[in-house]
Amino acid sequence: MATGAALMVVLSWAAGLAAAASVDTSPVPFQAGYMPLFGGDNLVRSPGGRSVRLKLDRRTGSGFVSKSAYHHGYFSASIKLPDDHTAGVVVAFYLSNADVFPRNHDEVDFELLGNRRGHEWRVQTNVYGNGSTSRGREERYLLPFDPTLRPHAYAVAWTPTAVVFYVDGTPIREVVRVPAMGGDFPSKPMSVYATIWDGSAWATEGGRYKVDYAHAPFAADFSQLVLGGCPAAAGGGARCAVAVMTAEFAVMTPAKRAAMRRFRRRHLLYTVCHDRYRYNGTVFPECDDADGSERDDFHRWGESKRVSPGRRGYKQQQQEEEEPRADKAAAGRPSTWPTIGTLRAD
Ligand SMILES: *[C@@H]1O[C@H](CO)[C@@H](O)[C@H](O)[C@H]1NC(C)=O
Ligand SMILES: *[C@@H]1O[C@H](CO)[C@@H](O)[C@H](O)[C@H]1NC(C)=O
């Protein structure tokens, strides 16, 4: 009897939480959630304040930062990347608290890496917790579209139990928090950043191709700015965390997992999870590839996954993807894999 009553109380409490709190994932105007960070007039707002252009030229890059820090949430931006020759250029959309915790900061990254003319942009994701910078958890991917033609949505869902990266609504990576990660999972409030900067030292083929300022300015356009998070200063953290964990973006349905596997099979270039050399054979505890299929793909293709560009490459890439995987294996170039461990300089 007492147990039943207690259960009722818990159920109605949970229902009350779910009903009371929901996460607003509608886009906000720039000045509602963000402020300029650096770069002076290289940050240009649209007249209505719905979009922002970040430019990189010889003098400086540019960036903006959220006015609030958030403890979990869903953060998204639609980004149109600069075209033509963009080797060395990095456009980043990320969460961090390095300003508050310089020695044990948390970070969740989307880093979009420019390339030479005719070569694809690459996307890198990464997660740090409590200053785990000596344990980079990089992954890199190709994109199934030309990211310089129109805006595409890059989003991070961060809950107490997982980080999920999305591209245009498709989950591309899920980092599930496991106890053995210890402090390596991001757990303190973070601000949201967007920046463009000179990553000549590492961004394109490990630093082989530098920024060529003859092609400057490089301009990335940000729009559809979503800050669906739990503002750290607002209190109500537990209630908001429940709302975040039960929101659509945080729930990995079988359909979403299938879409993620499809994306990864076609577009994953590098993952620390299957890198046998980087950390001397140590595999991070959250890495999960139960049937080993992803690892096999990775060792067959790895960073050498080859795309023969048409004008921009994407058409050709799509055609190659339609071929049976056996053919791809025969055409693979495992000898060029791996030049790893050198791609991220920090
Ligand atoms: C995070 O880092 C701080 C400072 O280095 C340390 O005191 C703390 O125990 C760490 N927390 C976790 C969960 O590892
Ligand atoms: C890497 O592992 C090998 C074999 O276990 C060991 O001999 C070597 O000292 C390790 N190197 C580092 C840098 O940990």
C-alpha cells in the first residue's frame, strides 16, 4: 500500500517534470543568445539579426559566444562554408568552459576543416572532460553533400549520459558515458562558441596545406541558431536535465541508430576507437563496436577513404557509394592509411 502510494507520487512527479519543462529548440536571433567574441568587423550580422557571417583574413579570424553557460542541452547552427581553396581554414562550432576552468575544462567540438580547391571539407568531432586533453577522442568524416552550396545543420545534444552529434538531423556519433570514463565525460556548464580561424598547423592533411590568404577573406555564414539548453545560472538544473534527457534529440531510436550506422559506414574517415597505434593499443572504455564491422571498415579504409572529385567531388563520391562494398575493398588503398596521431596539434 505504502509502496503503491509512493510509486504514484514518483510517477506524478516525473509526469509533472516532463509536462512542466520542455526544451525550446526554435532558432533565436543572434543578440538574444550570443555576443561577439573576437575579430571586430570580421563578424557581420544580417540586418534582421537572424544570421551572422564570420570572416577570416590576414589580420584575424572571428567568433561569437553564447551569453549564458548551459548545463546540458541541444545546440545547433546551420552553417554555409566558404568555397574554393580553403586549406588550413577551420570553422568551429563547439561547447567549452576553458575560460572558467583553464586546467580541467570540458569541451564538445564540431570542427569543419577546409581543403584545397577540388577537395572536400572534412568534419571532425571531439569530446574532452575535466581537462582530458592528452586523450583526444577525435573522429573525422566526409559529408554527403557540398557544405559550401547552402547551409546545413550541425548540432550537439549533451545530456548527463551521452553526447550525440547530428548533421542535418542524422546522428553521426554517440558518445555514451560509461563509469570507466571517469572525469573524461563533459560534466560542468559550458558556453557555446562559433569561430573561424587559421588552422594551418594541423587542419588539412596534418598541416601539409596552409591557409593561402590570396583567397581571403574566407566567410562562413551561421543561421538557425538553436540554444535549447539549461542555462546554468537559472537553477532548476535537475528538472531541465530531465527535460533534456527525454527530448526527441536525446532519445536514440532504432531508426536513428540505423541512420547513424549508415552514415558512418559511408563517411567515417577516422575514429580514435579503432586506432591501434595512437594510444599504444589502449582503447577508450566508451568505444563500442560489438560486431566489429565498423572496425573492419576502418582498417580497410581509414583515413585513406578515397574520393575522386568531380568539380566539387560530391557527385563522384555518391556514385562510388552505390557500388557494392566488395568492389570498394578491392579498390582500397590500405597502404596509405595511417598517418595518424599528427592531425590535431593541441
Ligand atoms: C577533475 O579535475 C579536478 C582538478 O584536476 C580534480 O580535482 C577532480 O577530482 C576531477 N574530477 C573527476 C571527476 O575526475
Ligand atoms: C607500448 O606498449 C608496449 C608493449 O606493451 C610497451 O613495451 C611500451 O613501453 C609502450 N609504450 C608506451 C609509450 O607506453
